[in-house]
Amino acid sequence: MNHYHVAFVDNEGTFYSASVETPRDLFTTAGIDGIAEELAERLDQDEPVAVISVIPLKS
């Protein structure tokens, strides 16, 4: 698993920050798209969130 700190904004402009654990590589387009959709699902939103920054964390 990969560990990251992710800052993102929802479709209403609310800023969030979270530590996430995911098998995705968030330094690829597919990884960013996937985590944007996953975070939106966690917030019960229809649209993906906008990822602002990704910081890798040591496992």
C-alpha cells in the first residue's frame, strides 16, 4: 500500500485534507483520477473532487 497526504476541494469549494492509504500510484493520471473519484464517493458527491496536492508519506 502507498500512503499519501492529499489536499482537495469538493464541487462546492470546500477544502479538505486527508491521509489516505491506497494501492494506486498517485503520481500517475490514472491514480489521480481514481483517488478523486474515491474521495468523492466518501463525501457522497456525484462529481470527482479536485486534487490540489499529493505528498507521499513513509510507510
